[in-house]
Amino acid sequence: MTVLHVPSGDIEADRTAIEVEGVAATVSRITPGGESSGWHHHGDYHIIAYMLSGTIRVESGAGGHVVSDLTTGDLVHIGPRTIHRETFIGDTEIAVLSFWTGSGTDRVDVPDPEPAD
């Protein structure tokens, strides 16, 4: 049994801080400004994310259905193979703590989904 301490100053933007046996904890720090992540999914991973600061708009599914605007204190789950994108909005630095569980490829970029009928 071990204890791994990663001081906050050692956590770089969008970097896995700790990864063990199919589980990863990441901290992402993103400069605001309306940028989008592009459409993608995370293979067979479940992702649970907690918003530490800022606002992210998450869209999922055909037609770009807006799932939610996530803001400080919100918690979200993104299931395996869920096609989505994030847009980073507002003027506050965005910080997200995410927990990943699964295996395989952790990001698969996909074309824009077809619009809903």
C-alpha cells in the first residue's frame, strides 16, 4: 500500500495526476474564451467530473442537443462512447477534477453528428 501526494504546483494543465489499475484522476485548467473541444467520445471510459471553477457547455447527440451548462460545484457523468463536445465559456478560468474508469483509447475524435430530424 502506498500514498502518492501530488502538490498542486506539480499538476500541469490537462494532465493525469494519478493513474492506477484502470482509474485515473485528472485536473484540467482551461483558459476561458469560447473554444470548443470538437466532437469526440471517450471509448469505454466512464468519466465523472466535478467543476472546481468556471463554466463549460456540454452538448451531446444528434443536432447538438445542449445537455447542460456546468458551473462551479456541478457534478457530471459522461458514459462510455457518448459523443459530445465541450465549449469553454465565460471569463473565469475553468478548473475540472475528473475521475476516469475503463480501458482502451481515452479519446476518439468523430465527425459532427447528423442533425436531429
